[in-house]
Amino acid sequence: ELSVSLLAVIVIVCGLALVAVFLFLFWKLCWVPWRNKAISSNLAVLQSEAGCNKENMADKLKDTGAISFLEAAVKISHTSPDIPAEVQMSMKDHIMRRTRIQRQTTEPASSTRHISFKRHLPRQMHVSSMDYGMDPPAVAEQPTSIGRIKPELYKQKSVDTEDPKKEAAKTCGKINFTLKYDYENETLTVRILRAFDLPAKDFCGSSDPYVKIYLLPDRKRKFQTRVHRKTLNPTFDESFHFPVPHEELASRKLHLSVFDFDRFSRHDMIGEVILENLFEASDLSRETSLWKDIQYATTESVDLGEIMFSLCYLPTAGRLTLTVIKCRNLKAMDITGYSDPYVKVSLLCDGRRLKKKKTTIKKNTLNPTYNEAIIFDIPPENMDQVSLLISVMDYDRVGHNEIIGVCRVGISAEGLGRDHWNEMLAYPRKPIAHWHPLVEV
């Protein structure tokens, strides 16, 4: 009996020792991390008040601390089946409430400008949606951007950053002028008032500006203002009169060229202004003031004139007929203010000239009428390999003939030249006529 009672005492002592060890392990693994986590969360709250950078670090410590504590609790539940399920659920709810409270205290203040945007972002990372697996979280993982607004992503582009080409055009400044048409005398009055913010062309950081005025396509009549010395904001206040019939105003263009005067060398061109439709600016019945940007240019834009011709192709005969009808507003090449124009048409194949033909010469005119047909024999299978170069020439009895302007038609041409060629091929045996502007070679 003594031995049985002694054995019972030993068993009780061993049981108590096991219970004490179990309670010690439970306290060590559960309550100590909770106390450490509470201390770290308090530190995180203090750090969040210092600034945005410290706040992000506190969020990282807080999230990793909560996950480590949850993992410890889960490990205990796996190794200790004696703990009731109600205790585990109450611990889990307590952890979720603590996590929500701490995340709310460290939430950054938001401006009213971003409230509507932040409604579409998940502001909280719920604990119930986390994976409570056995694998620990990666320590080197960066804080997530969920619920965080990065200001650098929403910076607006500066209004001042514009296209370099536009900035280059703006550096030429502006010009102010007025237009008025006298219906009784059929005279257009152009009054040049002032220029503003011109670029410096001299070494001293200034310019000597003046303005040339044309009413295109007539370049024989040209006016020019006085030269203003050493200024980038000249005031001209000069009026010029152009006799022009009212019915021609719609087809005339006002051309202003701004130059920098140089006594010892060629005058430098600052820029130009071309006003194409005079009636769009005003009704011209009263004086109207206009401000226009001076477009950058190194040489004057010369209107070389236009040519009208028709194209007709007969596929069965393999015959291409170009009929030169007339030209208008050609550039004056002689000292008399006129030209002696004729038209030369060259047949090109892969860049090589195969044939050339020309019209008759019209004397002393800028608006010649020809109505002459030029014929080339071209097989249908070679139509996509050829093109026509139309050159308007000025005949000179002494010396070389000068080129007034050219245009090109064909598959390899650009713009109207290609469209005219394709229209001719689409409507065989039918003459197709168009006006073509002349360009420099």
C-alpha cells in the first residue's frame, strides 16, 4: 500500500510538472509576442506622426508582426488539440479587431482632390483574406502599394512644355497691321503698325527691322517700311495702297516679309506672314486691326504660278495624251516684268529621261494659253514604271533658258500629282484636267 501511494504521488507530481511546462510554453509562444507586437505598434503610431517615410516603415513592421503572431497561434492549435475551438475563434476575432484599429490610426491624411480616385482602391487588407500557411512571409518584401497613392504618378504636364517646332516659330515675334478696302476707289489700304518681340540678329543683341509688303500673286508692286535701328519692338505706323478690283480680292494674298537691315552684307530675313483669305479677317469695309505670328523663314516664299493640263490614256492603243491648256500668275523673269514661257514635258522611267517634248513660246505674258497636245506611246504593262515631269520655262534669246517652276505626275509622285495620275487610270479614254501649283526644282 505504501508503494502504491508513493507511485500515485510521483504520477501527480509528474503531471503537475507537465502542466507547468505546457503553461510556460503557451505563455512564451503566445502572450510574449502579443506584448512585443503591442509595443512595436505603439512605436509605429509615434513614427507615423513624424512623416510619410516613417509611416510606411511602421506599416511594414505592423503587418509582419501581425502575421507572425497569427502563425504562432496557428502552430499552437496544430500541436495542442486540447485547446477548445471557441478559444481559437475568440483569439482570431481579437486579432482582427486590433489590426483594423492600428491600420486606421496610421492611415495617411487624404486631400479632397484624391477622394474620388481612392474610392476605387482597396483601402484595407483584411486579415480574413490572408493565407495562414506554414511558410513564413518574405522579410525582404517591399511594402505593397495597395491603398497608397504615389504623387509622382499624378503630376500634370507643364503647360509650358510644348513642341520645339512651335517654340522655334514663336521666337520670331508678332506683327500688328490693319486692313481696309475703299470700294469707291477700289484700293486696299494696308497699315503696318508695330512688331513685337523680334529675335536679335546683331552681335549687340538687337536688330534693325523693316517690312516688305506684297499683294500676291503680283510681285511687281512692292512696298517697304522705313528701317528702325537697334530695336526688337519697332513702331512703324505706315500705310500702303494697293489698287485692286473688288472681284479679285478673294484670290489675292497679303505677304509680309520682316528683314533685318545690314549695311555691309546681305539683309537677314527674320520671318514672314501670309494672309490667304482677306475676307476671313474682316469685311474690309472698316479698318480692322490684326495680330499675326511671324513664321520663321530664311528666304521669301515666292509664288511661281500654276499650270492646267489634262491627262488621257487609251489602254488599247497604249497612248498617253497630255494637253497643256494654260498657265496663270507665273513669276516674272524679265526686267520688263513679264516672261516668255513655254512648257517642256519629260517622260521618266526609273529616274531616267526617255523622251522630252515642248510647246510653243508665248511672248511677254504671265498668263499664257496653249491648248496643245503632247503624246507618248506607253504600253499598259509599263504605266506603273513611268512618270511625267512638267517644266514651265522662260525663253531667253541670249543665254540659257530659265526654269520658272515644275510639277510631276505619276505613281511615284506626291499629293495632287499622284491623285491626278490615279484618276486618269481609273477613267480610261476620258480627259481629266486639274490645276497644279508650280514648285522650285
